Amino acid sequence: MSRVQLALNVSDLNEAIDFYSKLFGAEPAKVRPGYANFAIGEPPLKLVLIEHASARGTGVGGALNHLGVEVGSTEEVARATMRLRGEGLSTEVQDGVTCCYAVQDKVWVNDPDGAPWEFYAVLADAPVGSGVGGDGRCCGAEATEAADRAAAQLCC
């Protein structure tokens, strides 16, 4: 099972949860401080909401955080990595990272305008305190910036 992931920055998490619950007729699969995600069956979508304090009152709420494709296994992440590299795309692999309240294997690529995309498999749930970076961004944005700076320290 694969589904597209859409991660949005929101200014008020509770308000966003209420809106998206109504929009998709579904309750969140996971809610943590500053973070919520929905596993929506129809359309197949993993919707991630990341509360971003600097979005309050600035018009940044609703801005894209990152995009992704959730796949069912580490093997599918490996296949995606090989396919992307075979297409000549620059990839960044992260195995066993704790990010967005889950342990994940993932591979990152950027689109031509710099939008970060990840193919990822969730390996296990992770405890509170393993969510998003101190700046309110999920690992996607941090990993992309780290890659751009060739930094060694990645993710949450």
C-alpha cells in the first residue's frame, strides 16, 4: 500500500485538526504536541499537520512543509532509492531516523524548485519529544537544508 503524503505548516493545530476532520470525514491517526497526522483511506493520503509558531498572524499557515510517499516496507524505500538514482536524481538516504513521532527509513529528493519529497516506511512509533525541530519544521525541511549545506547532522 502506498499513498501520497502532504505535510502542511499550520498556525493553530486544534483549528486545523477540526477543519481537516470535517473536510475528509476522518479523525487524526496521531496527535502530539504541535503535530497531527491523518491516514485517510479515500483518497489515499497521509496528511501531516505541523504547528509552526511563526506562522501565527503572518499568513504562513497552510504553507507546504514537505511532500512524501508512504510505502509499506524498507524494501520499497530501497527500490525507490535505486529507481530515483537510476533516473539521475540526487538522493539522500536516512535509515532508522526518528522523525515526526516515528522511526522511519526514507530517501529524499528535491524537485527543480527545491520542494522536498520523501519516500518513507514507518518502522515503529516514537515517543513524545521526537517530533519536529525546535523551529517547528518536520524532518523534511531540516534534512533538505542539511543536505544543501552538506551537514552531517540530520533530522529531528
